Amino acid sequence: MQEDAAIAEVPGPVPSLAGKSVLIFGGTSGIGLAAGLGAKASGAIVTVAGRDRDRAAHVAHTHGFAGWVAAEISDPEAIRQGLAAIERVDHLVLLAGALTIGKVMEADIGTLRRAYDERIWSVVHILRILGERLASDASITLVSGALTHRPDGNGTAIVASACAALEVLARGLALELAPRRVNTLSPGPIDTPLIGKAMGEQRDAYMRMVAESHPLHRWGSASEAANAVLFLMTNRYMNGAVLHVDGGSRL
């Protein structure tokens, strides 16, 4: 015991993001915006990307971010144009992607296909477009979700499979892109604007139902999930991992 105590290392301070370039797709609301604010508070040079040009510009101006990008994440040419002025990325966060709901036997195939376009092919396009502008020691954070581990029969089969595929993609990229680090955040029920867009008028009833069955009897906050994003950015030994921030909902 004394020998163990003698060689034990004292944990160092949380690494600073001072001067680091952070690019966040999905950074104009929810988890992405909270992560951007946290990174900026740690000294990072933050650029947020979103679909809507006016909103992206407004969010960047309001919160003092260094820049903004407007691009449809499933459109490679729009991504290429949006990223043209980006010189270097030290930390890439890809949180964009709608909650595509539709039953396999009923929904429009184009709608269902969008889940893979937004969550899988968008990652490929963004990485290839950035190329060597992505720092050799960069971190890349993707986002899956609790549906990967607890699918349901309510039209989420395709988006859940896309999230599962994303986790496998991240593990493969952690090897292909090394020494760049690639990790996946898997959030559970998080209270963000995405829920309202997906559930419409049923939002409040749905949120109550989920909270009642959740181990902690509540939804998580965007800031709680964003803290996990910042951890994946700054912990340099996290690689090829899935970080669950779900309050135990997957159990």
C-alpha cells in the first residue's frame, strides 16, 4: 500500500482549449451550442455550423463565436463551400442530424434514407473535405443516441440503426485516422429543441412519459451532455470510445 501511494500520480488540471480551433456542426442550438459556449469559456476559437444561415450568423454574433458556417449537412457541395474559409480544425464535433421517424413499411424511402445521409455519409464528406486541415492530433466527436441500445417500435428502427452504424464507424476511424482521436457521445433523453421538432404538439406529453419511466425521473440538460463533449475533446487518452450520458436510461 505504501509503495502504491508513493508512485501514485496526482491528476493534473483539466487541459485548456486556449487557442484551439473548434468546429461544431449542430452548434446553433441544444448540445452543440452548449458545447460551443463551454469551449469558448476555455479559450477556444469556436466556429458553429448549422442549416439556417440567418440563425447561424445570429448565434455566432450573440455569443461572440469566432465564425459561423451555413450548410445542409447532407449536401457535400454546400459543405465544401461552407468550409472553404476554415484553415485548421483542432477539435471537430459532429452533432447534426434530425430525429428521422418513420416505420419501415410505411414511410417514404427518401425520408428514411436521410438518417444515413445525415449521420454516416455526412461524416465521410466532412472529413474528406477538411482533409489535412484537420490537425494531426485532432479530436473528432460524433453523436449516436440511446436508441442504439434500446430500440422501440415507434418508427425509430432506421435512425437507431444509423446511430449504431455511427458507433462502428467511429471505432474504425479511430484506427484509420490515428493519431487523431475519434469518440462517440451517446446521449439519452436530453431536453433540446430537437424533441419539439420531432414530436410537435405531443412534445410535453412525451416528455412526461419518458421522465416517469426514467431511473432519475427527469431529462438531462444540454449542458450536462456538453460537458461530456468537452471531456472527449480534452482527455487525450479517450479514443474509440462510446461515452454514455443517459442517466441510466439504456439499462
